[in-house]
Amino acid sequence: MGKSRGGIGGFFKFLFKFIFFIIFLGVIISASAYAGYLYGQAQAEKTLFEVDIPIKQNFSLTINEMIDFPVKTSVSLPINEVFPINEVIPIQAYVPIDTVVNVPVTLPTGTVYVDVPIKTYIPVNTSFSINKEIKISKTLSIPIDTNIKIPIKKEVTIPIDTVVKAKIPIPTFNK
């Protein structure tokens, strides 16, 4: 049945770790790029000073998104009910009769049997009542395959606490 790995909590953990990694990577790349620039400048002048640049600040991020979350599972729905049926059912019909009846006819000479054909319709106009209780005990399996839109509104603060090593050129004032 539709079990997801980690659920929505796992998704948020992954999302926050991913965002933190991207921010951290951006800070490191920016610091490294600047340090590389300074290093190149200093190489030209041959005066470098090695320093540790501490970076300690909080990065705030507002998440305001709608996420489509696929749900594919089945739900068991137990039914254990008694349903009363109290109905009067009217019947209006015509019953066709097409038969031959052998009828005795008494004559002075004796009884003679004569076939009499009968071809007609008999009207039936009646009703009958049903007073019954029907018990239904069954478990239905209802499949669910849909996407659920989940609103995510969250203010996230990510602390950044790192040290970037850099080589900074010392300016020479000889020129």
C-alpha cells in the first residue's frame, strides 16, 4: 500500500538540509573567489598575509509554497449494519391466458367432454408488503490515487558559523 519513505517530515528535513547546503556552498564559493582574487593580486606583488575569516550570522528564509504530494493507497471501510426494508410494492399487470379447457357437457344421451379454447387477459391490480431487515457485514477496499496540495508557510533561520581561510595581499606603497 502507498507508504512513502520518510513521509512529509523526511521531506522537510531533506529540504532544510538542502537549502542550508546551498547557502553554505554559496558563502564558501564567494569567500574562496574573493580570496583567489586577492591571492592573484598578491602573487603579482609577492606580499600575502594568511588570515582566518570567521563567518557567524543567521540566514533567514521564508518558504511560502504549495507542494503536490502524491497519495496512492487503499483504505479499508468496514460495514456492519442492519438495513430495514419496509416497502409496499404495487402491482398492475395483465396476465395473458391462452389455454384449452376440457368441459363436461351433460346430454340426455350421456356426458360429453368438449374442448373450449380460452384466450383472454386477466387484469391484476394488487400490492404486497416487504417488511424485512437485511444485515450487511463486509469490508470494502477503496483505492485512492490522487495528489494532495500541501501549503508550506514557514520562516526558517539557518545559523552559519564557519571560518574561511584566505591569503590577503598586503599593499605595498612603493609605487
